[in-house]
Amino acid sequence: MDKKKRTPLILLIVILVLLVAAYFGMIVWNDSQEKKKEAEEDAGKIYVTDLSEMSKISFDVGNGEITLEKDGDTWYNALDKEFSLAQTYPEQMVKTFGKLEADRKLENGDSLEAYGLEDPVYTVVLTDADGTETTLYFGNVTGDDYYLTLNDKEEIYTVSTNVISDLQYTLEDMEQSE
């Protein structure tokens, strides 16, 4: 190949390499911008709980008190380990309550009684892998939210009424079907 034919070919190859590098550069830049945007959105959220690993969930939402315990990777009914518990139920509870997002945190609110938290409608006790208990107290409904406080009852939040839907099952509902 003579020099006149090689020069345009080399120039085209260089341009192609530059275009491919620019393309991948844009992908990396877009990805970093997306992560930055997600981090900013997450920074504005209010989380009531942040439990990385739960070992026990106890609750009573009108269907009787239910206590589920985790042994290894498997969840069991604490009163009857032989009960065939469908794992999707406690796994969804862990997903919902492990990092429970509040709609808002009340500032300078009224007494607990004003929100139905003096005598809560529902109580949920979450135990992490270290044995630390976090107790959630659900009070009155306000629109699409429940008033909620936890442990020491000092801070009051509102959380979606949908969070209770993960607990609206009896043990019979949670039984693994064959």
C-alpha cells in the first residue's frame, strides 16, 4: 500500500477510536450523574428505621400476636418451628420495616394522646441480629398516613398506611402451600 492510501485509512481509524472513547466517556459520565441524582434524592428522605439484618419480628394488627424468628437463612413461627412458613411474607416485612421511610417528621407536635400514640393501634417489635429491639407504635390514621413513634416515643412521624398491609396476614395465610 502506498503512502497516499495509508494516510486516510490511519486518519479514519484514529477518528473511530476517538468516537468510541467519547461514547464510553459519555456512558461513564451519565452513570455518575445518575448516581449523584439518586444520592441527592436519598439525602432528602426520612428513615425511621435502618436495620440491616433482622432476626425477629413480633406484631399484632388484629389477627392475634405473631412472632417470626430467623434461624440461619430461614424464618420460622416462634411458637411452632414445624409450621411451614412461606418465606416471602417475612422477607417482605424485612424489606418494608428494615429501612422504613417516613413521609414527614412532626416538629413541635402535640402530646402523644393527640395522635393516638398513648394507646397505639398497632405495635411492631423488630429485633436485629445483635438482639437490639426497635418498637414501632402506630397511632391514628390521617389521610393516607399513620402517626408513628418508636422506642422512647420522643419523635413522631407519619408513614404510609400501606406499611401495615405487609402484616395483615394470619398464620394460616402465611402457610406454605404444597
